[in-house]
Amino acid sequence: MNEINLLRTHGPDAPEASTETLRLAKDRLAGEFAAASVRRTVPPLRRRTLLVAAGATVVAGAGIGLAVRPLDRSAEPLTLVAATIPEFPLTLRSRPATLDPPRYSYAPGQFLAVYLSRSATDDVYLFVWDSRPARIATTSRPVTVAGRPAEIYEEPDPGGPRRLDMSWERRPGQWVSLTGHGRFADDAALLRLAEHLVDEPQQVPLRVRLAPRGWRVAMFKDDTILTLQGDSPDETLAVQVVPRRDPDLLLNVTGAREERRVTVGGREAHLIRAEDFWFLQAEVPGGAVVNLQAPLRLSVDQVVAIAEQISVTPRRP
């Protein structure tokens, strides 16, 4: 299955996942990431896959929650410390009025900002890489971006809309790619966009300011899913923004054993103890509803403390 099919399968508009699809996604969680899903077809994430398994974070079987292998209950307790969430390193100044604000996805070494258009055809994808991305086109033509050599090539997508890609090393250790669709699938349009890229880091909307010591951001996806990971692939802490509260978590959370009411930021929240993890649903300041899935090595107070440090910033117009 290629990246485009993965995005269609796991994107926000995808049909409900089958048991087999979920099993495959869980099997790939430890070693593969795929790119941010968006509301329509996106170009292939060609050099490395980015955030594909995040689709398994939400639902498992008939219920909610990612099934993980049981952890050693005798392991030493986890200590919570301030968490650092990566910021997108660039800003597209003078963003064309037809493009919506960006949605971000991330995996270590690679970042993606997706600018969707109101026309549903004229979209822009901005990639930032820590190393040179692999080419997938056999031919290209040279151009210059801010005095640096770049190349433009057309990405193959039989039956799909035309896409044009421009890649260059913006500075040592920072490679940038711009992919244009529709009216942006044009050399001059891509070069104009590149002229407006500035070094101005952007915070991602979904943030967690508290996490177990030593845990790192493993990925985030489309501003709605954020996953941190410990030393083991089995040790994960996942946050997801959801449309609304679930009135029957005890029934819908996979392996749920007990439900209790807790207070998060002065608001009532619901905490589920499942077979292998904690699952908390809460409303954060601003009204967003989030699901937090955490390992049982954390205490109830620690889970609540993490939830109180989750924020969701509304997307700017």
C-alpha cells in the first residue's frame, strides 16, 4: 500500500476502519509514520513515511483506545517534567487569500504544513526536512531560490490532478520542498511562494506542557493527534482532539474496567481504567474536547495533572 492509499484509508474522511485495517495499523505503529491526513487527496509523502499509524490511536475493535502490550507493573514510577513540543520553523508570509491557515504534522526529522484552498483544488504543501529528501521523479529542471540551487519536477500521479514540486537546501541541514496543486502547480507560482518563506517558528495548535521525564514527541498529525513515547515503543502517551464528549466511555473504551469522575481545570472529566492504560476525556480551556491515553504506570493524580496542561489553540483565520 502506498502513501496516498494510506492517507485515504486513515484520513479524517475515511470510512470506519475494519478489524483487519486496525490490526495492520497496530502492527506498524512501532516503526512507521505517515503524513498528515487532510479532507481531500494529498500528494505522496515521498521520501519517508510520516504518521500513518496515528489512525490506530483512536479506535480499536468496537471501542476507543489503542491496545498495547501490558507493561511491567514493577517498573519504577514515572516523574513528570515540562514537555517541549517542536515548532514549525518557517512562516509563509503574505499567504495567498485563497489558502486556509496551515495544518501541521510531524515525525522526528520531518515537518509538514498543509495549506488547503477553499476551491478544493489549489492547495500547497510545505515540507521541512533535516536531511536531503529522496527524489521520486526521473527528470527535473534547475531553478534558483534566494541564490541557492533548486530543482522543479512534476510528481507522477496517474489519473490525479497535476502536482509540481520544488526542492532546495535552504540552509545547511534544512531542506525545503513546496508542492503546488491547481494554479500553484506552476514554476512562477512556486518561486513566488518561496520568496515569502521566513524564519519565524509557528506553535502547533495542540500542545502538552507536562510529560514523563525523558519522553519525546514521536509524532503529531493534522493538529488533532499528538503522541509522546518513552524508552519502549509500548510506552506511549497520546492526546487527540475529538468533536464532542462520549456519553458512554465505559462501553466504548476498549478493555474498560472502571470509570470515575475527576476534575480537570475546574471542569468535570471522566477517567477510565482499562486493562492496559488510563483513558481520560476532558474539556480544555476554549471548549475543545480531548482524549488522553496514558500508561498505568502513571497515578490518577499524574494523569489529571497532564490533562490540565493540554491546550488547543484555535486556528487563526
